[in-house]
Amino acid sequence: MNRSDHPRPHRTLLLAALAVAALSSGCADDSTPTTPTATTSDRQADVAKLGASVMPFDLERTTHRFTRTDTGGVQTVVADDSRDTAQITLVQQHLSAEVERFRRGDFTDPALIHGTEMPGLAALRAHGGRITIRYEAVPDGARATYATDDAGLRDALHHWFDAQVSDHGPHATR
């Protein structure tokens, strides 16, 4: 056998990688909002559509802010127009109810919007009271402050925040 009869190592690796990618693309979990091949803008559009079925306020008229802290983070949802009392009231009612559920480990709403495989979600569901979550109404919306001494839960909160910012696109900031 001469040298030209042997496949090139890099070509073999490339073909193997392509085969794995092709096989795995057909194995997506249909319970998640998008498939692995979806673009970021497709994912954000899906999240906005699903969010409208869970969140009573208008994503086009509000902004989510997710700020990491050394002990967890701060989630703030505000009306883009500080005079939009209808959106402010909806934000406050929704976030107040979510905080009550989150304290019990019930993160059903984020799972419905972002999928059950959302980064950090499994750890947050299992927090068992090791995260203190405080609700506060602010003049243009509401705020939830998450605090924990558990480094693993703090990291889970940070991953969860990052996923929120990515998924909500123009409707969210850090």
C-alpha cells in the first residue's frame, strides 16, 4: 500500500465530526423551545412568544435587567415608559407572584419559556431554602434580589441570569 492509499488524519477527523453532528442534530429534545440548529434570533423570537403566554406584561414595553452580585444577583423588570402604569402594575403583580413560587423552588414559568434544560435551572429548583429571595416594588416596576452563601447556587444563579439575557435579546440587559 502506498502513501496515497491512507486517509489523511485531519480529513478522517473532519468526517467523523460531521457524522456525529449530523446524527446528533436529529436527536433534539422536542420539549425545548428551539432545536440546536436554530439561530439566536429564532431562539429569541420563540422565547418572546412563549414569554407572552406566561408574563402578563408586554415585552416590547418593558426591560429585564439581570445583574450578578457576589452573593447571587438582582433581577429588575421595569416599564420602558415610567408613566405606563398598566405595565408597571402587571410587572409588579407578576414578579411578586414569581418570587413566592421561586422561594418554594417552583421555577415552572422560566422552564416553560426557556426549556427545562435552561442553565442553572435544575440547581435553582433544588435550592431547598438555601437562596433568600426578596421582592421589592420600584417606581417603574419590580425587583427580585437573590442571595446565597452556597457558591454552587450562586454560580447557578449567574448561569440562569446569563441564559435569560441571551434568550430575551433586546428585552434584557445585564
